[in-house]
Amino acid sequence: MQGWTEGYVGGIDYIRAFYRELSPALLSFALVLRGWRPPAALDGPFAYAELGCGHGVSSAVLAASHPAARFEAADFNPSHIAGAQRLATEAGLGNAEFLEESFADYARRDAKDLDMVALHGVWSWVSAENRAILVDVLRRRLKPGGLVFVSYNALPGTLAYMPLRRILVEHSADRSGDLPERIEQAIAFAGKLTALNAGWFAQADEMPARLESLKRKSPNYIAHEYLNSNWTAFYHADVSRELAGAKLDFAGPSVPMEQMDDLALPPEAQAVINEARDPAYRETLRDVLTNRSFRRDLFVKGAERLTPAVRTERLRAMRFALLVPPDDMPEVAITPVGRVPFPPDLHQPLAEALAGGAPSLGELMARPALARHGEEAVLRALMMLTSLALVAPALPTEGQEARQSQTERFNAVVLEHNRTGDELGTLASPVIGSGVAVSRIEALFLLAQRRGEDPAAFAWERLSADGLALSRDGFRLSTAEENVAELRGRFDSFTRRRMPVLRTLGIL
């Protein structure tokens, strides 16, 4: 369907989700690691735009945790923006504006300049005409020194799934009924083709696992990720050269672990890549040798390079917070070159040090158990742990009181929403300036405590009202007594394991 959707899938909303990779602290950490000066102080009045924001959950959480900053979030789907505007009103987010606008509409706005722009889930899913509009917006509105985050389907890794995507598109169009039903039929049909093991399917070893993964996804996700008329995978060099029209230079991957070539490539491959003189060509070679299928890139507009000494100073001043209980540290990380072990004599003391607050790298290095490993080893561990969502960069202590006040108001609204549904599963942290996921049951526990009610009984009252019940050992619990007993056990675990983390993150 064309019309106002311009070939983008309509008639079904996208999933409600928070994307932690959009958080300013994480973006700034990635920039400093690569030796670039971040565009603005994280506790200051920077301006941030998310274009193609979906339901606006990411922008709402970020606005809640950065009250001194200004946020613009635009999406052309009115049902997405209606919910975002309602949430902003309920939470009193006076620093966030949610706009029901196409990119062309947004480009016509006479608005202030921007320090950061996020294009997540946009570049590969819109037309060339809309990408040109985005480049023009970035050229005109992004401040010198400004930052752009852009994610997209990458080549050559996406090549393996393009026939599957075409089958889903064509089979969905070939059937009648509502879109979720047609998507289900298309996935089932793709499963039949896979079972034939003929032609392309005989070469696609990963296809059964890919289909199993899709079966667990919602129709909303599949529709927006696979069924748009404009769906393009890119070589990095093409994206880089297109964004050069906005005077943007590639600054590096936004995921810190992806800046560590030894986790993706053997030494001989790294040497071959380094023969390329053009940065865009070099990144494209890296994607070819790693068969990357998705990229999260940072681009800067005339940003300054940091001297090695200033880079070191900034990294030592950065604070970090633990996102999981200390004993949840994994023993290994799975990387493209295999399993990389986490040395327990480094990662366990690091987790224990982070569990008590949000120390800086400099403060961590004052601990003998960490200092003996050396600063580079500790920094490398932090890069890996932040990439795996086990640790997060924290904001400066300045401004935390104002952040605490606004996040408390926002989180109260989110918890109240969970009383009648699970549409919002992210709370805002004033410590890391980002979101922290909570399950529906955890949200009900927290809401019950705020109300002074018994957490297990309150959670069961709400779940049973929605026709839900818990399971234990694969069996559905049938009686209220069994469900409340199970919830009491879960609340005890939540109290011991999750609540100390939430308290350190300023959520409790």
C-alpha cells in the first residue's frame, strides 16, 4: 500500500521497545574510545532527535532521565505518536516533543539545531527519496561537532536471508485475511520449503534456526522488519558516502565490543584490512570478512579529535554501573572468533566494585585487585560488559537530584500502566541516563510496594484479572493458592537479587 505510508507497512503497529544503544552515555563512551570529542555535556542542555521513533519509548525514557536536555521524536504513524504523547503528558515530560510527521514534514520545520540524531530502524526500511530528505535534515540541522547514530541491514551478511524475506512478502500478499494471520501462514509456508531442502534451501544451513527465531517474534515485529516495499541492505561504503552529503564522517561502531578487531578477526585478516587507505573501503572489507548482517554506526560532523592524553583523562573520569547481580557475570563471551573467557580474577572483583555504586575507571584502578591487571585490561573488560548489557556507562553526579525527581515521576506512570497490561517494560534510571527492563511481574511487585500492599497477592489479583496464570516446571498452576505461593517465591528472589541493582541505579 502506498498513500501516506509511502510503501512502509501500514495497518499494524510496531512493537513497543526501548533501545539502550540510543542512550547518550553509551554513545559518548563509544566516541571517546575511538578518540572523538562527544558533542555535548551529558548533564547539560543538549538537543536530541529520534527520527522514525515508533512508539517513542526510547525518547520518553531518555527524556525522563535527562531533564536538562531537549528531545524531539518524530514518526508518521499517528497511532504510535498518540500513545507517546499520552505517556509524555501523564509523566510530565515537558522536555520531550512527539511529532506526527513524515520526514518531509519534519524537514520543513523551522527548529533549533541538534547535538545528536538517532536513526534506528530507518535507513534500510525507507525509500531513497526519504534517505535524501534525512541527509538534508542532517546537513542543515546538526550542529558542528554533532553526532548521528544510524543502524541498517548490512551486506554481505544479509544476503543469506534475502530469499526468505521475498517469500514472506510475496506469500503474505498472495493470501487473504488480516495481516497477522497472513504472516503466520507465510512463515509456515517457508517452513515447508525449508523441509524440502531443495535449491537455495539446500545451501542455507542457518535457515531452520532463522525460521524458529521468527516463529517466536510477534507479527508486529515481522511486518515492520520484513514486509516494507522499500527494504534495502547496504555495504558500509555506500552508507558512508551517502551521509558524506551532510558533511558527516564515520566515527566508529556504536557497540564498544565491535571496536575490538581481535574479537572478530584473526591477525592475518586484520593486516589485510589495514592495507586499505579509504576508511569506508576498510570497513566494508571488515564486513565482508566477518559476514556482518547488521550495523550500528556513529557519524560525526566536524567533531574534534582528542589527544591521547585527553582521551585517557576522559575515560578515567567515566563512571560505570552494574546492571545485573554480581554473580550473574558469565564465564565466557561468544564472539565471531569463538568463545572468549572472562577471567574470574578480573571480572568478579570488577563486578563487586561496581555493585556498590557507580565508580569511575580511575576509582576502579585504585583497587589493588583490579590495578594489578592494568588499566587497559580493566577498560577492555568494561567495553565487553557494556556491549553485553551487563554494565552501563553512568552520568556525572552533577544534576542527579533533578534527574531523580523526573525519573521517579516517569517510573510511577510506567508502573501504573503495568497494572492493566505489559505494554511498557522499561524504567528510567537517573544514574545511567538510560532504561532498565522489568517484567510485568516485577513491575507489579514494585507497584504493590509503592501502595503498601502484599506484593504476591497484588500481582496475582492483576494477573488473574487478565486471565493469566504462572507455570512451574513446565506445568500451569491451576489454583489461586499455588499461584500466590509461586509469586511469593519469585518476590523473595526479586528482593534478594534485582532490588539491590535497581537501588544502585536510582530506580528505588
